[in-house]
Amino acid sequence: MLFPTPKRKAKRLPIEDRKAEPIQQKGFGTDMPPQKILVDIYFDQKGLAAQAGIFYSYYEKADWCSPKGTPYRNWKLLAGEWIFNYEQERKLKRRQRENALL
């Protein structure tokens, strides 16, 4: 290295100025059941914020268990499948409408 790079110093905030973090989970998808806010954030990032509430209430009614009664371990896998199925259904409806117009 020809030129030494200056080191950055992080500003330390006093304890009373720090924000309290309301989210208790890490958000990796392995904490079951998930917090509603994490589900809302995940679906918002995927561009389907309206589906978050439907997804959460559906699995909340099922007690986050499969039809056989086995508890789910990762809610993000469930959410990914939900989003995929929703998009496939939307594409199918659009194709059916286009075919009906022809």
C-alpha cells in the first residue's frame, strides 16, 4: 500500500439516545411463529404487500402446522411458495382473459 488509509471512527451514542428495537426475532425465517411485522416487511420487499395479511391469517388459523399436524420450521419457505403460487394464478387468469377476447 502506497498511502495509508485513514481509519473511520464510529460515533457512539449514549445509551438513552439509542432506539429500542421492537423486533425480537432475527428475521432468518426459522423463528416460528413469525412476528406480523416481519411478514409485512418480507411481502413488501417482494412487491406484494397486500398478500401479507392473507398469508399470515391463513397460517395463523392453521396454527403454523401442515395438514398432517407437523409444525412448520421456516416461514420464509412458506411465503416463497405462497408468492410463487399467487403469481402463477395471476398469469393463468390473465391468459384466460386474453383467450376469451380472441
